[in-house]
Amino acid sequence: MLPMLIESYSVMKWTVLTSENQPFLTSDAPVCRRYPATPHLGAGLMNPDLEVHFPISHNCGLLLIHDRAKLTRLDELERKGQKRVGLSRSPTC
């Protein structure tokens, strides 16, 4: 299960959000998942419209979304037998 989770998170786009004026809300369960366009696909990582919002501090948060361009490149590399090459480098980071 762990290799599958690692691969799922490695093909997501990680964006750090900062706010100088408004603090990010936190709680005992601070991670929020949002499924705006495809609620019929469920609440898992495989939902292509999944957004994961994770507060890091009162003025900094992490947003994870599926990186469709990266997924397309990985699919092309996999067809060529080079998927491992695609996972070892991340041009979107």
C-alpha cells in the first residue's frame, strides 16, 4: 500500500500558499479535502479533481492537486518503458 501512496503523492503538484493578512484556520483535524467537479468519483486520491489543503502554520499552507501535465508525461514514459526516469525528476517543483 505504501508504494501506491508514494506514487500518488509524487505525481501531485505541491504548492505552498502564504498569507500576510489572514491566518489559515487550524484544528485538531486540519487537513481538508475538496472534490469540486467530480463528486461521483469518491473521496480517494484517485479522484482527478481532488484538492488537499493542509495548514503548515498560521500564515502558511500546502495545497496538493493532481498535476495533469505530469501525469500525461508519465503515461508517455510508461509506454516507452521509462516511467522510473519520469518519477526521479520533477520539472514542476
